[in-house]
Amino acid sequence: IVPIVVGSLDELFYKSDGFQGQQVENFSGLLRDLFGSDEDTFFSISGDLAHIGKKFGDNRPAKELFDEVRSFDESFLDFGASGNSDKILNLMSKKYDPYRICGYPPLYSFLKAFPNSSGEILTYDVWDEEEQDSGVSFGSILYS
């Protein structure tokens, strides 16, 4: 088990081929070189989807945002399952990560490393922290 922590990739929203974009390419290339032909390696990519509601800086409670967030999350998961890092970046860039998706950097990096990946969406749900007018969505994709 080798944990890899991937931080913010916000610079990519403005310039995908800049310094941070090159760092992602270098990192993804290294992963591909090391593990691209290794069928015994299992990657567990972890990160939540949307962080919404008053606790996270929104003016509205999470319950009022759940429907629009679900639509965004479904697109994000669909693009992830289809292995399309470009569509994920375009989706995230449109409004500069409007729902604070912390699962974007690790999934984007993985898909850049293994662009022919395809997966199956297994789960999607929302944790409703009603007392804080906030919520966090999450889902899972299994790549085989």
C-alpha cells in the first residue's frame, strides 16, 4: 500500500498546460510507467464529491441544493466512469469547482495516468447534516 496525497488542482481551471498541468502530466506519466502493465496493482482513489450548504460557505441550506448537485455529481461520475479526464476538467472549470469536490484531484490524476480506464458507478448518496444546513455527497466507481 502506497498512499499518495493529491492536493488542489485549481490552477488547471485557468491554464491546463501551465506549471500545475505539467506536474500532473509528470506524475501521471510516472504512475503509468510504474504500474501501467501491472494487473496486480489495485488503486483506491478516495475523495468526497460536493460539499454544500452554510457550513461550506453557501448562502442556502444544503437541502435546497441537493437536486442541482445531484445533476452535477452524476455528470462527474459518468465522465469518471468513462475515463474522460478532459470532460471532468471542463465540467469542473465551467464554474471553478462550484461545489468544492475534493475527489476531483485524485480522480483526475488517475485518469490522466490511465486514460483507457472504464468503470462502473456502484453507489451515490448524500450525507445531510441538517443541524448545520450542510451536506456532502459521495459515490464510488469500480474500474476493472
